Amino acid sequence: MDAFRIQGGARLSGRIAVDGSKNASLPLMAAALLADDPVTLRRVPRLSDIANMAHLLAELGCATDSAPGIPGAPGAITLRNIDASLTQARYDIVRTMRASICVLGPLVARRGHARVSMPGGCAFGARPVDLHLKGLEALGAKIRLDGGDIVATADRLTGATVFLGGAFGSTVLGTANVMSAATLAEGTTIIESAACEPEIVDLADLLNAMGARISGAGSPRITIHGVERLGGADHAIIPDRIVAGTYAIAGAITNGDITFDDFPYDYLLAMVDCLRQVGVDVRRVDQREDPRCCRVQVTSSRRLRPVILTTQPYPGFPTDLQAQMLALLCMAEGNSIVTEKIYPERFMHVAELTRMGAQLFRQGPTVVVQGVNRLVGAPVMASDLRASASLVLAGLAAEGETIVTRVYHLDRGYERMEQTLAALGAEIERFNPDQDLAREIAGGAEPPVVTTVPAAVAPVP
Ligand code: EPU
């Protein structure tokens, strides 16, 4: 398994472009199951989760091709349904990627049947799907559990009013599932307490381009008037707000100066506000062609102030940036308080950051961060996607060498992260510790082998 070797202390500077959003791409790819004609998606990031989704869709009779003849469109794919009789999402695939649950709504709405393996928990706790099932049942789907699989059937779904709020707020993929399914239902569906995340707006934009009649996406009430059929569309995915936020924090933690093309500023207001409270300068430089982004410059003198921060559903501070911000707050002058309201167990990075000299005290869903003058490089283990990102950021700021193992977690959500950081001046390389060890045992002393980002299914323990 690949690892990163980071020599901390380099100041990051330069200019980067933000990739398309993983968390938007996955439900949008699943929405292609609803279409009678090909759906082209542009700006799809090259990540192992995207490869996994393409693999799952192929098993469901929906082929993914890179779109030929679209000049200047990196990451453009076309999805085409070729066998509508296939309706099973197997455990082997679902367990590698929880977002596989996105196919449930489109399958039952368009093909009348779905068998989707029930996703289990993940590294940061239980992640139930009860709200997804409640929403689809409200639309008339018959749902049962069979041998660990969710089996859903329906002749034609019927519009209904559905309340999708849960104990931890709204559900993003639950909203995506119910909204997608309702596009082909008979009559009108109203989703109350819908997730307001930009990824839901992007999905609604695609579905409307395919012929759906959705209004209110981005607000807690979404109205969907069902239609008889959906056609194809050509759609560019929104930039990844979590990737942009992660690299902004990388700039801040290294005392850096980074300019971002396509920074999704309006989607990151909570994080921008937090960075400014900390003392990081985030400046809009100009508007981009795409109204959803602008050019932004992030600079930091690394005299960081502490903050009190709570993760919340959008537009609040995103849980997917909590681990990275926590790494930054380790270097602030004073005590910060970080509370996780979406996934109260999402603190796998805390013990690893402590190994690097961070002073962190956790009590339930809250961590008190006592700022320190310096972090010290250490071998640390990545446990999930965003926790891994936080360890890399800490390694960039730490004195000495940090080895982050199991970086396949990072490959799920960041396109060639080490190359992006190296281009900004970081001393970072990918290597395979197992190959190094084998070489050492064999008595050789060659330099480490730099390997490439895995293109196919990556295991998630
Ligand atoms: N929840 C329920 N019941 C449900 C569904 C969710 O109680 O049926 C709870 C969850 O346990 C959690 C809260 O509701 O406490 C919110 O979960 P949500 O359903 O919104 O999460 P998700 O849709 O499964 C997406 C992202 C996550 C991101 C969350 C929250 C994708 C593929 N995943 O997950 O992204 O953390 O929304 O914003 O879009 C990541 O990218 O690292 C990641 C984990």
C-alpha cells in the first residue's frame, strides 16, 4: 500500500485549479440510470471512488465512456443505459463505497426493482440509511431486507410529501435518492427538511436539464413534479468545495500564498469566515466565467488565533473540513473548541495528530485544541479520507519527516494530491513501504519507487 513521505517546513506558494466535486459526481452518475438517452458529465475528477461508481453502473447495465470529441473537456464521461434488466448492487462493491446507495432511488423509479446491499458503518461511526428508505416508502416503494440486501419494488412511484429531517439534521444522499426517484413519480413530491448542500443543487440542475421539473433545490423544501420520461443532458460538475477548502488550509498552515482558479467561494462562506477569524487572509481576486466560482488568493503569516467551531449541515461549517481545520488549529496561539454535530465519532485523526505533538483533549463530540508552537514529524496512519488529509497538512507544517501510510484513502477524494502539493513547493513523495522493505531485505539501496494513483477499486476496511 502506498504511503507519503513529507519533509515539513516548506512554504506553499503558487496557483492551482480546483477539480470537479467527487460528492456531486457520484449521485449525478447514478442519476444517469433514469435517462433514456446518453448523459455527458464534464469535469469529473479522476478518483478511485469515481472508478468504483463506474464499475457499479457497468454491473447495472449502464456503460461509462470517456466522451470523445469534446475538446478541452478533461474528465468528460458519457453514461449510456444498455441493459435495463440488471438491478443488483452487490455487497463487494457497496462495501468499498457507501455512496453506492445513490443507485437505489433511480433503479426503483426507472426499472421498478432494486436490490442494493445494505451499507455498513464506516471508520467514523454508524451511517444509517433509514431516511432514504422512509422517503422511498413514502413514494410507494415496497421495501424489505433480504440477506443483508435492501430490496425495493414499485410499479410506478406516486408523489407524496416527505419529511427527511433526522437526529443529525438533513441527509445529503437521502435527499439525492428521493429527489431523483420522484422525478419519474406520478404527481407532485415535496421534500421537507431537504439537504441544502450545493451538490443537491447540482443534481437538480442535471435532472432539470434531463427534463425533470424540480424547484427549490438549495432550500429545505424541494418540489418535484413527476414526468413520464427523462432524456439525456450535457452538464459540467461543480468544483469540489472540500478539495478547495483543504488546499486553502494547506496554504494557511504553511504560512503560504496560494491563488486558486475556480474557487467555489459562495459554497465555502462558513470556512472562509472561520479562516478569517483565525487570521488567514482570503481575498477574492476576480469572478470566473462560471458564476459559481471566482479566483481567490489565500495568504497567511501563521500568527493564528484560536476559534470556536461547530460542524453543521450546509451552509454551516462542513464536517468534511473539520479534520483539516483541526490540524490548523493545533498551531494557533491559544485554545480552540471544535464540536462535530454531523458525525459525533469523526475524530480518528485526533490520536494520530497527538503523536505529532498536538495537544488535543476530546470529550464526546467536542475536542479542545491547545495550540502548540510546533508539530514534530512522525509515522502516522490514515484512517479515512478527510482524517488522512488532516495528517498530510500537519506533516507539511511539522518539523522533520512525516510518513503517512494507507494513502489509498486520499486517492478516493483528492486527485494526485502529492503532485498538487509538490507543484506548490511541498517536499512530498509517494512511495511503497512494502517495496522499500523488500529491497532493504534484498540488500539494495535504490531510491523509493514513486507509484501512480490507483485507477480501480480501492479496499476500504
Ligand atoms: N443519517 C441518518 N439516517 C439516514 C442518513 C443519514 O440518521 O438515513 C445521519 C448520518 O448518520 C449523519 C447525518 O444524518 O449523522 C448526515 O448524513 P448524510 O446522509 O447527510 O451523509 P451522506 O449523504 O451519507 C454525504 C457525503 C459525506 C459528508 C456527508 C455530510 C457523499 C458521497 N458523501 O454523505 O462525505 O460527510 O454528506 O455532509 O456525498 C466525504 O466526502 O469525506 C464524506 C464522508
